[in-house]
Amino acid sequence: MQYEILARPAASVAKLSLSANETITCEVGAMIAMTTGIAVETTSGKKGGSGGFMKGLKRMFAGENYFLNHFTAQAPDQTLIIGPTMLGDIVHHDLRGGSLVVQGSSWLASETGVSVDATWQGFGKAIFSGEGLFWVKCSGQGSVFLSSFGAIYEVDVEDEYIVDTGHIVAFEDTLQFRIVKAGRSLIGSFLGGEGLVCKFNGQGKLYCQSHNPPNFGKLVGPKLKPR
């Protein structure tokens, strides 16, 4: 599979070129356009497989859809264009063993060698980070496409790195994070507008987004007319 990411970073879409019998698994609703030689199969687990009931439920808790769409090229030189629901960026991650932990709604697509499940992050991290109780967990080998709200930038963490809550897109499972106050005092942290932040430890790749969806919603929400 070949890929090209277009219109970065504000309105990105991914253009995928598939050879015959190649398959890419996408979140429901990600397809924008495709050539006529591509077949689509919808399941709760792997393409052509069964036993995806529990994985589908866990993905729902992580903010994803219960179902997955599998796009398979039935002929050579087929093209599929996919994009996220929200305006933002797309980045490609080459997963070669291990796992990639993804915030809810940021997983866009992956190759069939990648298992898409969910992982528990704990009550404390969920409450204070502003994220859900579950995160998407991608394991195996193959391409993974991530989406964001705003631009994505990546950081190769060597020891420690601090990210404001709500700006995490994904991180390798060699990294761990805990919730800490941004400043020396809790009151000062909140008065300064930063509040609590995520402090990562370890070595691995971290993906962050330039904008925070909850904060954007709080700003825009009051300006919208009631239905």
C-alpha cells in the first residue's frame, strides 16, 4: 500500500493506493471517495472473522464505533480517499511490534496486521485528563493512520515531557503518564489557566494535537442558537 496525505494540516485527507487483494480497515464514515474496484465489508472485528463482539463494545467505550469497515482492492491500482470527521491533521505511524495507545476518536485506519482494541486507563487519569475511561489500543504490525483536531506534531520522548490535558493524540506503550499540576501550587496552576497536565516518562514516540476539542466546544457552544 502506498499513501499520500493531502491538504495538511487544516483539512487533511489520506489518499491510499491499493494493489489487488490489499485491505485497509477504517473507522465507520471515514471513506470520502474510491475507485470502483474496491469491495467493502463491515464487521465488529477482523475482516471475514468472528468473535469481535467484546472488542466492538470496548471500542465504543473508547469513543469509536462498534463496527469497522474493511476496504479490499479487487483489481490492481485502486484508490481510496479517507478523512476524519473533524477538521484537522492526519499522520501515518509505522507499527512494528508493541502497541500504540490512541485517544478516543483519533484512530482513523490501519492495515489488517494491526489489531484495534481498547485499553483501560483508570478512573484518576480519565477524570483529570478529560479523556474517557478507555483508550484505543493498536497492536501488531502495519500502517496506522491517526487524526486530530488541528495540526499533529510528534515528539521523541527520551526521559520526560509535559503535555496539556486534551492535546494527546497517541503514544507508544513504552511511555507512561501521570496527571500533575502545571505550576508549583494547585491554585496558581488554575489561576494561570493551565490547571492539570500530563507528564510522560520513558522513551518512545508521542503525538500531540495543536488544538483542544473540549475547550473549542466551550468557546463555540454558547454562541450557537438553541434548536
